[in-house]
Amino acid sequence: MRRLILVLVGVALSLPAAATDFTGPARIVDGDTIEIGARVLRLHGIDAPDSGQTCERAGVPYDCVQEAGWALAERFEHHWASCRMTGLNGDLPTVICHLGGEHGINVNRHMVRRGWALADPETGQDFAADEAAARAARVGLWAGRFVPPWEWRRTRAP
């Protein structure tokens, strides 16, 4: 019996990890993009301000791209990320990430609930209630004025 258990453990350890899972410490690219190892990953269902975009709080412009990135970094700091691929955004894998395992903190939801990302109108239906809660609480981007990232990108297109 002991030999059978050792053989089964050996077989399990020799199997490759699922190609749709990414785990490890994350480096923050911006409010909805991370890197794990050499892979750039886009957080599924959310949209955060883009490079070059500014927002306004109490009538004063501020770098909401940087603040969204800081909010994401604060959540990931000193944690191991477990991300499951949900699809592709161009050539970037889109992922749902958790801290503390699959039943831990859903980072995508956290960013929307804290107001630093919006529920993506095409893929973020799961986060609509979180966006409504952030808007009602006037947290993150909702504490001031901003243009939704997808609208801002549309005005910047050539």
C-alpha cells in the first residue's frame, strides 16, 4: 500500500500545472494589469484608468492611474496570487485572481468595490453590484469626477 501511495504521489508531481493557472508574487503594471513571472495578465471583468488619463477630486486633477495601481499593489503586497484564466483580451490572458487560495480575496472584485476600477461593460456583469456599492459610498474614483476608461480610450483613438 505504501508503495502504491508513493507511485501515485510521483505521478501527480510529474504532471504539468494547468496551463490556465498562474501563481506567484505579482508585479503591478497598472490598476487592471499584473505580471506573474514573465506573463502579463489582465484582470477579467474590470477596467481601470489608462496611462495618460487623469481624474479630478475636489476640483483638482490627480493621477488616478497611479492611485489605482497603488490600490492594487496594496492588496497584492506580501501575498501569493492564484489566478485562473478566463479568456483573452487581444493576446493577453484575462484572469480572476485570488489571494489566500481560490476561496480567499477576489482581487478583481476588491478593485471594483474599492472604487479603483469599474465593472467592464462587456465582461464585468459579475461586478455590477460591487460598482454600485462603490459609487454609493463615493470611494476611489467615485470620490470625484472621471471619464470611464473605455470612453476615455475612445476619445484618444486616432
